[in-house]
Amino acid sequence: MNLLSQKISFYDFKPELENFRDAVIKGLSRGQKQIPPKFFYDETGSQLFEAILEQPEYYIPNVERDLLQTYADEIGRLIEPGSVLIEPGSGSCEKVQLLLESLHPSAYVPMDISREFLKQSACSLSQKYPWLPIYPACLDFTQQMILPHGIPHGRRVVFIPGSSLGNFDPLEVQHFLTGIHRITGKGGGLLVGLDRKKDPSVLNAAYNDAAGISAEFNLNLLTRINNELGGNFDLDRFEHRAYYNDQRGRIEMHLVSSEDHDVRVSDQDFRFIKGEYIHTENSYKYSPDEFITLANSSGFRLLKIWSDDKHLFSIYFLEA
Ligand code: AVJ
């Protein structure tokens, strides 16, 4: 019996992963071909994403880490010890560690769709913080936001770092935050790290790193389709494109066909003409005013905002 594991109560809400095949066939059949970004993250995709986080052009992780480290005590005073800290899409549970000593929550609820990854992250976290009760919840937080039974009664605070909200379009963010508001209840907290609008050359560089990892990450979606759905995408006929769409306030990632040709996926043919593309991701960028307005319309009010000197990124603390 591993005594450490006594602090971990694992809840499996058995998320139904939307069928990859159906999503790809549906997405490639549309006038504007598109595949949702959640399908990037197979084993290789998750590794490539970890590598993106290390690229010098991709400033987000460093700026956010500096902010969390610098303001951890202040954040801790606002959140108050004994809170229940909930993190949708917790992944490796890296970032929360910058806050645990100063926050001293009564429980931590990491939520992730990736079951084994969630279990492993929770185990290693528990070894580092043996005093912390952990309630990992395996679920797809874009589909269901449920809390495990038996969590303590403290103030509920939801933590969404890494600009993850950027993948939603603004209406979806509003809807999602309204759901979060229901979870925290009045008086609950919301701690969000979100990328900001800035000089497009900085944004374009971040999604077109010189080492080509972002390109590999994007193209790996085609490899995944080839491997899992019997596709015959020729990776030499597609190019990674990422650029800031100023009008929409978002980075768009595309896979652009370099010539007219057909691709077969699961016994279905899809015609690509030269220059046609699959839209694979949006990453919205918010000015603080824009995000605060959005959060207000979901019932949250801003208590404090922290930003770096270059105004690259902001962390918001809001109250329900
Ligand atoms: C995980 C959605 C925050 O949009 O910056 C990074 C994903 N895609 N490089 C982002 C991503 C290409 C990332 N998010």
C-alpha cells in the first residue's frame, strides 16, 4: 500500500472522445476545410507541443512563469488559504506548483481528458506536496464541467493558465465562463493567464519558430490521420502557415496544399486545389479591456490584473 496515494481520489467521468474519424470526414467535407485543434494532441503531438513551449520565439511560458513567481504571494493573499483550486486542462500540473506554497489550498482538482497523463501528473505532484489532497477528474472540460464528490467546502477558485482560453472564440469563452461561474458559485474566484494583442511580428514569430517545431506540430495532424484513419496525405504537398489575422484578433494556423491533388481518408476522396487549406487552429489574443468585458458578461468582476513590462501577457484574478 502506497501511503502517498491516500491523498489522491481519482474520478473518472469517462469522457466520450468525439470520434476522430467522424470529425475529420466532416471537417474535410466542408466548404472551408477545418479540423479542431484538440486532435493535435496524440502522443507525438503532445511531445511536439512540449517542444514548442521551449522555443525562444514562443514567449508565453516564460512570461507567465515570471509573473506567477513574482506575484505568487500577492495572489495567495487574494485567494486565501483553504480554497479548493480547480484546473481545467491541467496537463503536466507544472504551473500550479508555482502557486501551491503561497495559496495553500485545502484541495486541488486537476481536470484532463488524457487519463494516464492525468494519473501520472497527479502522482508526481502528490509526492512533491504530500500535504495536498488531490482529486483528479478525467473529463473533457469543453463538454462537461462536473466536480468530484467529496471535495472540501472551501471557496472554489478556477485556474486557467497558458492562454488556453485563446482556442475558444469569444462567444464560446463567454459560454464557458458562465459554466465556470455555476461551478464556483457567488464569491468564487477565477485566475486566468491570457495572451495579449501586440505587434504582429512578435505573434507571427511565436507561431513560426525558426527550428520549425510549430510547422511539425501542425503537419503531425496529417501524419496522425494517415496512421489512424488510413489516410494518404503526402506531407510534401502541404505547408504550415500561421499568421495573425488582425481583423479577427487571432493567430490562424493552416495547412496549405501546394498543388491540385486528391487525398483519400477512410475510403473517401477529398479534392484539394492549389492554395486551398485546412484551418487547424485559432488562437485569440485579448486586450485587457476586451477580456474584462467578456468576463463581466459571464458574471465575473476583476479584482486584480498583473502584466509584464512589455505588455505581452496578463494574469487576471476575478470574482464570481
Ligand atoms: C495551447 C492554445 C495556448 O494557442 O498558443 C501553440 C497552442 N499552437 N503553438 C496557443 C499552440 C501552436 C497554444 N494554446
